Amino acid sequence: MSDATAVLLIDNDPQYLDCRTQRLRASSTNYDVVQAATGRLGLDICARQPVDCVLLEIDLPDMSGFEV
């Protein structure tokens, strides 16, 4: 079992995802970052694995961030 904090980033902008992932990993080695480009993919990830924190865009291409 890992002590890392699982962070899910959901955004359809690949530059945002890469930037936020790099910043989280630079701030601590204790983050396990997972990325999703759509709300549906983010929900699928949450169903398959435990996530401690979700950072997401409100205006996603397939659904509202509020729906996620």
C-alpha cells in the first residue's frame, strides 16, 4: 500500500494537465498524479481506483465539472 496522495486532474487542455502535473511532482514526491481529458474518463478512473483529491475544469467538452 502506497502512502502517496492520489490526485486526479481532469481537463481537456493537455498543456494545463502537463503543467499542473509537473508542479505537483516538483512540490512533493508524495503525489501520485493521474490525468483525464474528459469528465467521463475521470469518472471511470474514480470507479477503478481510490482518489484523494480531484482538480478539474468546470467547462469540460463532454459534461460540466459540476456533474463530475
